[in-house]
Amino acid sequence: MSSPLVGAWEAVSDTDQGISVFTETHFSMVVMPKNRQRSEGSEPTPEEAMAAYRGVRALAGTYTISGSRATFKRVANLKAT
């Protein structure tokens, strides 16, 4: 049976935005603040790049579905600070 989560999903809230990608057995998610500071020029300065990196949250791993419940097992987890 195919997982109902398979595909790419846009994550949007009042404060964050990101994307989640699901295969039949694995997932990957990346989320960042909506109000993050954009770089002033065409290329970010090292300080601007680090500020953008610090706001990123990412995780990936495997998942299973049983009935209406999804259980996630994280293999990689990043919250840059």
C-alpha cells in the first residue's frame, strides 16, 4: 500500500516556511523563519550567510504509518545556532 505522505509538501506557518519530502519509507524536512534577513547584495557577506544558516532547522530519517498514526525515526537532525 502506498504511503499517503509520498511527495513534496510546503510547510507554512505564521512564523516559519519550509519543505518536506517523503518517499515510501524516508523523509527530509527543512524549515526556516519567514522573517529572516535577506542579503543586501547579490552575494551574501560571511556574516549574512551565517545568520541565514543559524535559522535553519533540518531533519531526516525513516517513518512508518499504522492506521492514522505516523511514527518518525530521526537519522539526522540539525538546529543551527
